Amino acid sequence: MPADPSLQRLGEALPRFIELFKPIVRFFPDIKKPERKVSFNEKLLWTALALVLYLIMSEVPLLGVGQGGADDPLGAMRVIFASSRGTLMELGIGPIVTAGLILQILNGSKMINVDMSNPEDRSLFTGASKVLAVGMTLFEALAFIIGGAYGQLTVPNQLGILVQLLAAGIILMLLDEMLQKGWGIGSGISLFIAAGVVQMIWWDLIAPVGPLEDGYYLGSIIAFVQSLQVGEPLTGFVRSGGLPDMVGLIITGVVILAVVYVSGIKVNVPVSYARYRGFRGKFPIKFLYVSNIPVIFAAALFGNIYFITQMMWQRYNPANANFWLNLLGKFSTGEGGAEPIGGLIYYLSPPRGLTALMEHPVKALIYAAFFIIVCVFFAVTWVEVGGMDAKSVSKQLIDSGMQIEGFRRSSAPIQQLLKRYIPIVTILGGVTVGAIAVFADFLGAFGSGTGILLTVGILEQYYQLLVRERVSEMFPAVRSFLGE
């Protein structure tokens, strides 16, 4: 699909937009690239240090937080943003991801002109991402404070919480930059997401909290052992109220295996290099062509709708007496906080656990349909704005000196070949990741369906990075082939 001419004209009208950040970027802390070859063990050390700091900040509570705050404003989005309620990691990586996403979409849609092959433009783009990330941190922190997420606060407490969240956000941003600049391995964003999901899974397995309303502890393994001791194993195997149980543990394993399997499905298009005659390779088009992007966006969209609806209900319709607001969402308040009981938001929140699924089959079907359709929409949209469509990929292949065997070295025939695969795998991939996430949430998978999808992909990337780093250190001669 060709770029919108109006967006291109807007991009031409703002050719120096990225340079507006130049005066501000100078005042931001910066991590320098290593001027020497960082050893594999040293990279592991810095990566571990970044992870430990993140985990510590995830446990340190915010000072000055009042009592009686609102229900969790982020809720289901916490798995995506690697955030932790009431701690220094309240906002998690949300501001960093949002800032980067905004700039990537603006650049991909040609609303701003950034030449990523130009080192100066690339540096400015990175600096602009940092400036925007700090701005988003301030905005989100103020929204939490003013919106009453921490209850009634004095002005000094408000300022104190704002400073804590801002400082934690900057530290997290620098940790991510440190890893990406070459001091560590991979991306800090990915590392923190995976760590958060693994924490959630571990907590659902062995959390020694309780006893709860069913008489057992929170952790599924502990609860099942307790049920065996009292001679009622079924009550510990399947638990109501969305509590972690053995069904959830089994489903978690099934989902992990399913994600690993579909991640390996791909179509290999044979390519050759024009500069090196006889040198052939394969260009893989993965079944999950856009990876987990659709489910991230869909979960974030549903989470934001839930957040806005709940805040409107708390402020304007706590008695569920407003007909129009009831169409958007009705809630009931219990020990677990506000629960949706009607309106649009009721159908945009999944029934979690086998018991809830059997009690609300219509709600489950409507939610699944909505979620999968939204995933497909975001998959198609991301391919277009992210430069992953057939036209863009064919141009990238030509520019890198590759050509597809049996086709002349021209963009048009290669584009036609790629059009056979890319649109199909985009839609099927969106449906698949959406269905896996929905299935996992319905049956109570630990860490949520979205979290498992993200973590499996991240761990696969880290495995490849670790192998690459190890090979590079053991066989220095191959570094040039690895682009180092």
C-alpha cells in the first residue's frame, strides 16, 4: 500500500523535526559505546547487574504513598510494561516503549524524515526517544498522582512521588541503553519483561500466601499438596476465583510448547548474492511474521479502555445509575476490587480460569472474537507502517545486494513473489498469536497469554545472542561475518 500523500507532504513540511531535540539532548545523561572489545563474561556481569537493579527497584515501595487509593490503574498491562504496583517500577518500561513506538510510527509513516543510515540522524533519533521517554514518565506519573491512584496526598508527598518515579524511569532508561550500546547482552526492555513474567509464573507456583477463601495457600503447587493431605485432590487441582491451580500449570506448559512450535514455522525463499557469484542463502519468511507486536498492541488497547472506563465509573457513576455510562461499563466492588459486571468493558475482559470459562461462555466467545480481530488489524497495520510490506522488503533485498534465484535483479518481480507470502502470513500470524493469548488467559495460564508469548520470544532471542557472543569470542575470525 503506497504511503498517504498527505503524510508525505507533512513529513516534507517538517524535515528538521528531529533536530528540534538537539538543544535538549545535550543535557541528558548518555552511555558511551565501549572503545574496546567487551569480553563475554564481562557482558554477562553487566547484564546481571542491570537485572538485579531492576528486580530491586521492583521491590522498593514508593515513599509517601497514601492509603485508600484507587484500584490498580494499569492492571493487565503490567505484564507488557514490566511494572510493579506501588514500587519504584510503578510505570515500568511503559514510558520508554511508548516514546519509541510513537517515533517509529511517525518515521515509518513518513510524517517525519529520519535517515537511519545517517549516523547523525540515528543519534538524534535515539536522543529524541530519550527526551520523549522522560516526558512520558512525567505525564504518566502526574496522571497517577492527580487521578488518585495513591489516595489523598499532601503537596510535598506528591512532589516526592513524582521525583521517585522520574528518577526510577531515568535509571531504567540508562540500564537499557547500557545493554544496547554493547556493555551487556540484548535489550534491557526485553530482559525486564522476561524477568517480570518469570517472577509472575514463579509466584503462581509457590507463593506462600494464605490461607485464602478456599482454605489453601496461593501457590498452585502448595495448594495441590494441601488438597492431597486433606484427601480432596480435585479441589486443589481446579480452583475457582481465578486462583492459580494445576490446570493453569499444565496449560502454561502447553502454551510454551505451542509458541515454540509456531515460532519455528517459516518459508525459506532461496536468494543469491550478486557480488559473490555462487554464494547462496535463504531469506526466511516466518509464520509469525510480525512476531508478538499484534498481541502487545491489542492487550495495551484493551487495558487502556479498561483503565479509562474504570476511572470514569469511579468518578461519575459509582452507583451504576447513569444509563449512558452503564453502556460503557458497570462495576461491582468486592474484596478483590472493582469487577466489571456489564456494559462494553464486561465483554472486553476475559473470564480467567476453567470455572469462569464454563460460567460465562458467551462472554468468552465475544472477547475472543474482539481480541483476535484487533490482533489482525494491528498485524496488517504494523506491516505497512513498519516497512515490512512486500514493496519495502524487496527494496531492502536489492539494496543489500541480494536477488531471488530465477528472477532478474529488479524490485518489481521480487515484490510480486513476496506478495504471495507476506499478506497471508501477516493475517494468519495475527490470528495465531491472538488465539494463543486468548486460550492461555481463558484456562488460567501463569503469567498470562501475552506474557508467555513475549517471554518465549525474548528467551529465544537471548539464546541466539548468547550463542553468537560465544562463537564470536571463541573464533575471532568470524566476527566480520557477524557484523562486528
